[in-house]
Amino acid sequence: MKAALLAAGSSSRMGAGRDKLLEPVGGVALIRRQALALLRAGIGPVAVALPADCPLREAALAGLDVTRLRIADAGTGMSAGLRACAQWAGSDALMVVPADMPDLTAADFQAMADAYDGQVLRACADDGTPGHPVVFAPATLPHFAELTGDEGARRLLRRFPPRLLALPGTRAITDLDTPEDWDAWRRAHPGL
């Protein structure tokens, strides 16, 4: 199994001058923290999908043993990064992890890898609300070429219905896109 961290988005909802993936969590930029969690989980090679020119995100990953997938057409939407990740994964299963989900841990990634049985597997909150990460079976990866725009992999998840795996609390659905999201999350996680 390979793992890919989706970090090619523009972070436009954060407003001028702020990048959600560079926000500090426990003193570490979020993008680095999540890449480290994937590496600690011991899941095969790890790739990070990045915009073609984003030196600050690149710098946050300095020294990490991750493959950098530079997405030239990242501005066309999330699908561009997903297509590149699927191509990179080749014939292996692929765990797809959005980089803006700070509650996901190495233990969560390991639980997903351990539970994968060859069928598409999707994390959910403990109340059953579908979320991330998602592990895609090798047979699904050629279909990533059909993805367009910013729809993500919704079309594939309808075509290949996943088995759900509950992660504790709301870890699988907590993503932070706006300054307000970050403020609320920090109030709920003092010290981080």
C-alpha cells in the first residue's frame, strides 16, 4: 500500500497571506505534521501532491522521505492531484489523505491499513458520517483518469461503494479550511 497526502490546493478560503497547510499544530506546520504521521504509520512509500511552485510548503517537508508530486495544473481542482497520485501508486492500493485534517493520527492511518481487505475502505466519524482517509483498491486507480475539477473522488466512491471504518470522535471529518475553522479548532484543542 502507498499513501498520498493531498496538499496541492490554493488555500484560498484562508484569505490573503495565510496558508492552512502551514498553520502550526504543536509547533509544526500542518503539512509536515501529517506527512510525519503517515511515515510513522509505516505505510509503504508516501507521496505529497503539491502545487508546481510552492516553496514554503516544500520547505516545510525538508528532510522527509516523501515523494513530491508537483501538480502543474493544480488550479483546475482537487482532481488534478488525485490523478497524479493514482498514477504514482501504479498497481498498489492507495491511501488518500487530505492534508488539512489535523486530528488524524499515525494510529488512524495504521488502523486503516490494517483493516484494508482489498475493497475500497473509507474512514468515518464514530456516528457513521463518511470522511477520510480513503484506501482505494488497485483496480479503481485507472478510473482516476476520469476525474475532473474539484469534485474529488465522489464519482468513484459512488461507483465503488466503500466499506466504512469508524475512527474515534470526529477525526475523520474534521478539516480546517477557513480562519474561523482554525479558531474554533484551537479553542477545542488548547496547547496545540
